[in-house]
Amino acid sequence: MGARGRSREAIHDAATRLFTRQGYAATSVRDIAVAASVDPALVIRHFGSKEALFLDVMELQQEEWFADASPDALGEQFIRSLLDTEDEVRGVFLALLRASDAGDVNVRLREVHDERFVVPLRHRMTGADADLRARLAASLVGGLLYALWVVGDEVLAAADHDEIVRRYGALLQALITPAP
């Protein structure tokens, strides 16, 4: 990898750390440049703007949280996978949420919602109302993330993960399974 690739990668890594830790508003291009040991002009040269860089780095890397789950265990498997990857998901979720009023970030938040929750669920669902149920299921999951990471519900955070998986998975499964 050449110097250009190394500086771009250093900027990307620094931005990921800073945006996740400090949020969009509290992270400046200069902060990112210092953390990446590059000139601030390189940040703009490589990514165009702070917002473009933010949108580039705020990705969930998990491809499919429930690829191996049987249809009748999809709810529990999804919740378990989400809780198992909590650190990565939390940082991206909170950074996107906190920056949702900045330019195209709200558009990206909707895209992440659709790409990482709605579409994967929808592909595994059947029934005439599958689109609506997929969106309701994704909203249910969003409520869990909100309670854990935005509100900081200490009782919920301290609860046994297996119990959360069992109970919340059952709620999610009720939306995933079509009505008879």
C-alpha cells in the first residue's frame, strides 16, 4: 500500500474511533488529522468533507446477524447476535443517532435501518403483510437499542442476556411469523 493509501487508512481509523467515542459534533477535522498524524488538508482531500467521512466510517460490518437461524428461531437469534456484537453496534448506533440532524446523516440513518434491519428480516419472512411486519420488527429492535444505549436503562443492561434473548426474541418472533 502506498503513502496515499496509508494516510487514507489512518484517517479512516482515527475518524472511526473519534466519531464513535466523541460523536459527530464534538469531533473536528483537525482532531481527526492529529489522531491520524496527517495534515488536516489530507482529510478533506481524501474524503471531501467531515460529513462525507462520517458517513463513510459509520458502517456496521456485520453482514448477516441471523443467516443460519431457522425461521422459527429468527427472533431469538437476531437478538442474541445483536447483543453479542453490542460494542460495535452501540458505537455506530449512537454516533448516527446523535448526528441525525447533520446534513445527509439522517438519510444514512434511514439507510442503515433499512439495510441492516428491515431488508434482512424481510428476505426471511413470508405472508401478505411481510413488509409491514419487517418494519415493525426493526422498530421493536430499535426500541431495545434505545432503552439500552440512549436511555441507559440500568436494570435492562444488568439483566441476564439469555433472559433478554428469550423474552425479546419471542416478541420479535411474533412479528416475524405471519398470522394464520
